[in-house]
Amino acid sequence: MSKPGAHFESSDCIMSPATEEFLSRFGGLDVGNNGPGLERTRERFDLEPMLCSGEEDRFVELSGLMERDLFPIGTFGGLRYFLAIDGNAEVYLIEADLQTIGHMPDALDAKVLVESRAG
């Protein structure tokens, strides 16, 4: 995994201690389980922040709207969505809007459990 801190911070994305901890534990994780599931389709996710490069303005704008620092942590659904984390370790799914998928560690547990049950 490349070092995303300086790259994104130069565009005003702020890497919180929660982001640093998350990336030190999960950065580089690539779960490529696309395919049918029992209740829904399994989706690939990749915890590589540099896959969000070029979208810095999106994270900065949403950070201002949310009044919290969002930092890119990867992609979900084969680059269809971006993933971000805030200073409270809440993980967000971003497309044209913003949705929370929960606080860590439950956010990842929920994604992995849903995908593993479907597999």
C-alpha cells in the first residue's frame, strides 16, 4: 500500500489518528468476492486510499458539509463507490451522496459477515 497521508493532506483532506490506525490495520485489504449471494449480491471492496486519487475535492466538500474530517480509505463495488472514515472511526459509503455504514469495528464486521454468509 502506498502512503496516502501526504498525497491527500496536500489537498486539505485531514488524516485523523483513527484513520492512521484503520489504515495501519486494514490498508491494502482487497476482498474480491463478486457474485451471487443468498440475500444480495456480494460486492468487492478494496481498502487502498490511492484508488480515490483525483476525487480529493469530493472528500473536502463532504467534510465541510458534514462538519467532520472525511479521509478516503478505498473503494467498494468495483470503483462504483468510495469509502471514507472520519475522526470517530465511522466509515462512509460515498457516491453522489453520503451514507454511514457504522462505527469501527462493527462497520467492517458487518460487511465481511454479510459477504461470508452469502459465499
